[in-house]
Amino acid sequence: MSFEDLIVKYKNGNKKAIIQLYRLVSKPVFNTCLRMLSNVQDAEETMQDAVLKAFDRINSFNGNADDFIAFVKKIAINRCIDNYRRNKNTPFFTELNDNVDNIQDDDSEFYDDCSLEMLMSNINKLPSGYKMVLNLHLIEDIDFEDIAIMMNLKSSTVRSQYVRAKCKLCEMLKKEMNYENRG
């Protein structure tokens, strides 16, 4: 059954179509939420909220299956940001007046030497704001300007925090890799 047929059946109240649409989006959206929130319960709740909100808006949706997944992910990302703000009662970052160009952003092949598990484990150890911007830019492939809009920040602040987060992550990975190489 095509995605378009699935949408039509969903709009007509077909329960199997609802389940199929849910299965289509639940795993990628849950993974996005989990990377951003690092808590299974919060990730599940946020994913559920995003899916329900997307289903409420499905009548205005036009696109293919990939577009629908992206649509639900965007809702989930915004919910994750709201969740962070609500629970932390602090801004993601402080506004920085320094020049981002003074920070070294080494895009070396260093990450290629790390396992995905090691990389994700260390990203999860980062402060929440750093983790959030790394996930949004590196994994979700959202550009700095769009992240800045989502977070109500200047794009230079987001870029600066991204560079600082990458530097911190690189330090952590080097430390872990040196430790593993000694053992």
C-alpha cells in the first residue's frame, strides 16, 4: 500500500492505517527524542505527544513518507526544546560576545576512529545545551540559523556553542581513547 493510500485510509478512520502510520514514525522520532532528552520515559512521552499532534494536523499535510517522518520529527524536536526549558528553568546558553572565529573548529577525521557507541555515550555526558545543539546540527542536520530560531538565540551564539561542544566532545573522546589504548 502506498503512503498516499495510507493517508487516505487514515483520514477515513481505518484503524490499521493508524497503526501503520504510527509504526512508520515511532522509531525514528523516538530515537531523535532519546538523543535529545537522554531519558527513555521523557523520550517516549515526547514522541507520543508529537505523533498525536501530527495526526491532528494530518489533513493539512501534503508529502511522502519521508516528509511525514520529518514533519513529526520537527514537532518532536520543538517539544524536546520546550521540555528542556520547562524542566531546567534556565536558558540553553548564555549569549556570547566573543568572536566565534577565534575558536578552533577542527573537523578532522578524529571521529572516524571512534565507535558509534563511544561517540553517543560521550555526547550524552555533555551539558544539556551542548548536547542539544550537537544533536540538532550533526545528527538531525538542522542548520545554525534554524536552530537559533527554535531556541530564540542569535545564530552566532548557536555556532559558538556548537564549536565549544565539538571541542569538549573531542577532548572527552581523546581522553577515553588514550585510556583504552593504555589498558
